[in-house]
Amino acid sequence: MFSDKKSKEFENPGSGQNRINDGTILKGDVVSNGYFRIDGVIEGNVKTPSKVVIGKTGKIVGTLTCNNADIEGQVKGNIDIDGTLSLRSTSKIEGKVITGKLAVEQGAFFNATCKMKEGNNKLKINLIPGNKNEEKITQNNSFERSQRTPSKEIETKTD
């Protein structure tokens, strides 16, 4: 008569998708282990170690803290993203942004201060093999005219 389905469904309550539908206004802070799809309005802070997707009708007035975010709607406040913040063409961002990576589509409204989180500080470049100044370039993290390989030294192969 009773199935075990319900008990399995609620074993890990924070790992599924959380959805705030269009027409819903939520006032207060929201914390969850699961990812979010927001099509309504949240007036408060949203915090999750997962991904947050804000649809075209979605809006957050407060702080958004998460691993990755894909925004089509609006955020007014602070955004703190560990991974990638993707702003779609319909997005509207106002406030302060701290993120690991930023992807912005043409047409997005971005009126915010932005700071990139430090990842790998080493400069990774494809250097010409045998370049005498290879060490100088990677240590200084800059390219000076004196460090360039003259075009005469660059070997070209033709078939």
C-alpha cells in the first residue's frame, strides 16, 4: 500500500532543483545545497554551492552567492560567483560583481563594478621554441618590444 518512493525522494533534500515560479515574490534569505531556477522575485539573499539560473522574468534584489550563474533576468545587489557568471542578452545587472569567469552576450545591461577572482596567476602563452627571452616573458608577465623574436629568426615551413 505504501511505497518506498517517497522516503527515497527525501533522503537528500537539498540536492535537487529549487524553483521559484513567475508570479511568486519571496521576501527573506534563501539557503540551499541544490541548484535554483528563479522566474519569480526574491527580495533577500540567495546562497547555494551549486548553480543558479535566473529566467527572463526572474529578479533578485539582494546578494547572490553561488558556484555558477546563468542570468537572463535581473539582479540588483551583490553577486559573488566562484565559477562562471553568464549574462544573457536580456539580463540587467546593477551592483557589485565578484566572479571567477565572466561571459557577457551582446545587449546585456551591466552597470556594476567587477572584480575577477584570482585563479592561476601564471601566464600561459604559446612561446616560439628556442626563444632566448622565454624566461623573461614568463617572469615579468609582460611583452616588451626588446623581448620579441625578430622575424628573421622565425622559421617558416612551406610544402
